[in-house]
Amino acid sequence: MTTVSIHPPIYALATPIDDPDYKRSSEILNVDVHGGAASAKIKTVVESSKGTMIFMDYLNFLKIEDKWWIVNKIYDAEFTPKK
């Protein structure tokens, strides 16, 4: 089994109440729909006093009984420490 660790841990950036530099923004970069299947690419940038974390999420959807459901998600995260 392979273990991947992100430094600092993602939860270290998730404390906006304690960090006056905390900012979070998301942008939908791409949506592709064909019939009852779809995919989306979403970029989220989290800035804090410790640095910047960029998440790239890839979501897959299926339309089941007239509702869209997320059936799969993968992501990548890149941390850049503040200098």
C-alpha cells in the first residue's frame, strides 16, 4: 500500500476563523455533458498565512431518475508555502 502525505496537512489550511489571511475561491473550468453522463473540472484555491493550496477536482456524474449524481471524484492538490 502506498501512502501519500501533503505538507502541511489539508486540515491545517481549513481554519479561516483563526487566520485573517484565509481566502478560498473556486472556478468551474470545464463541463462536458453527453446524454445521461457528464464530467466537470473544478479548481479551488485556498490561501492562508501558511501558503497556497490549489486543488483540481475531476467529478463524474450520472443522471438517474431525472437527478444528477456524483459517481466518482478524483483530485490533485499542490501546496506552495509562503516565503
